[in-house]
Amino acid sequence: QVQLVESGGGLVQAGGSLRLSCAASGRTLSNYAVGWFRQTPGKEREFVTGISRSGGTTYYSDSVKGRFTCSRENAKNTVYLQMNGLKPEDTASYYCAAANTYYTGQIYYTTSEYIYWGQGTQVTVSS
């Protein structure tokens, strides 16, 4: 099993930046594609970005493209989400998730494709 722990959330003013971390334990994260999702009360969990096992492929939702950057350091078993130009509509709980895959370049986009989930970290952007 893989245990995922997110950190780095907090309160920031609009236009500010945060960097979220997703630290894995239990198994090496390099065997997993990783995704970031976010959720607000009463809404479904929304795909934000995904990164392949190798880190060579990333994909972003239109709502964050150009502002967020996902990266990974497999040697540290950690994936990062750098969030710049934050907007009030980015306020949500952010979750990282891992999907076991043979393919080093594969990204997954839906919650059902991910096996392991972290507990989430809250990001609040004030206007």
C-alpha cells in the first residue's frame, strides 16, 4: 500500500502563491502516476493536474493551466504542486492520488482510476 500525505495548504491573498507537497510512504512513488484533485463542499472532486511516472508528461485542467505547475522528485518520493496567481475560485481542499501503472508516460484524469488518496490539504484564497 501507498500512504499519501499532503502539506503546504493555507490562507493566501488573491495573486499569491502556495506550493503543495504530496509525500508518499510504503512503496516507491516512481511506480505510480500521480494526480491532484480539488473539492469544495457539495461538489464533486475535480481534476486539477496529473503527472506521469517519469515526470515527463503533465496535463492541466483549463482552469489552472498557465498558473499551476506539477512536478515530482521520485528520489524523495514526493510530488509537488506549485500554484501561482491564485484566485478565490481556487479555494478548495486539495488531494493527491496515485495510480499504479506499467506505462511511464501515462496520465489519468478521473477519480476512479486512482487507487490511493491522501487526506487533503485546505487552500483558501481571499479576495
